Amino acid sequence: MTKATACVCLVLMLAGCAQTGPGLGLGTPPMATSAPPPPPSPAPPPPPPSQTFVYPEKGQTAQQQEFDRGHCYSWGVQQSGFDPANPPPPTAPPPMQGAPQGGLFRGAFGGAALGAVGGAIGGDAGKGAAIGAAVGGLFGLMRRAQQVEQEHQQQASYAAQQQNALSQGRATYNRAFGVCMTGRGYSVS
């Protein structure tokens, strides 16, 4: 093995050891980098209110049925804390932090420093610094891409949580409304 090859290996090993995060370090191949993924699509609109069918089993009049519906609607909202006619608006997701600043240059600078040390040992500090800067810059780009991907996943997770909370509120209201109408002598489906 020549001095230059040994120097390059040393720089690559040191640059890999100096990095943090999953997938970076010795023995793991570098990840392919590409353009950052597009931002997550907005959450789908909430489903329309579910239709509840109510049949008067005890001969209730249409007027009595409307009165009972109104009372059970109010009772269902009170019990569930969810008003299907006025669902809570989705809250804004937490702001994205953005890509880390200086990741490319910080990685390149650190790599150049390590490469210069390795190059000095091998007899050509300039070449070692150039190789170290390139490797460090690549690792900086990879860290930046990983953070952007993680933030996109967090945004998608937040939208799913919002949709789930809305669905659970609606289901709880429907159960409360059904219990009330059944207690007043209706068949509810």
C-alpha cells in the first residue's frame, strides 16, 4: 500500500468516525444522496359526518322525533366534547426547523483539517486536505438530507394524529348520540 493510499484510507476512516448519526461510521457504505423529497401533501379533508339512521320503534311522531334528536344531539356533544356540526379546526403543524446551517461547510472544514493531518503524515498535506474536504462535505450533505427527511416524516405524523383525533371525537359523539336515542325508544344504526 502506498503512502497516498494509506493517507486516503486514514482520512476516510477519521471522517467516518467523526460523524454522528445512524448510518455514518466505519463499515457502512455511504448513502446515495439526491434531491430532498417533496414536502408532505396536506392532510386529506375530514370525512363527511356519518349518517345515523333512526327509526321510531314506539310510534313517536315526527315532531317528537325532532325534539328527541335535538336533545340527544346536545347530550352527545356534552358527553363527548365533540360537536359534529362545528368540529375543531385542524391546528397548524409545528414549524419546520429547516436544514442545519453550514453542514456542508462545517463537514468540509473538519474533513480538510483531518485530511491535512493525514496528508502531512503521507507527505502531501494539500492533497490530503482536498480529499478530506470532499469527504467531509459529502457527510455534511448527508446529515442535512437526513434531517430534512426526518422533519417531513414528523409533519406527516402530525397530520395523521390530527385526523385520528377528529375521527375519534366523531366516533365518541356517535356512540353517545346512539345511546341517548336508544334510551328514548328508537332503533339507531
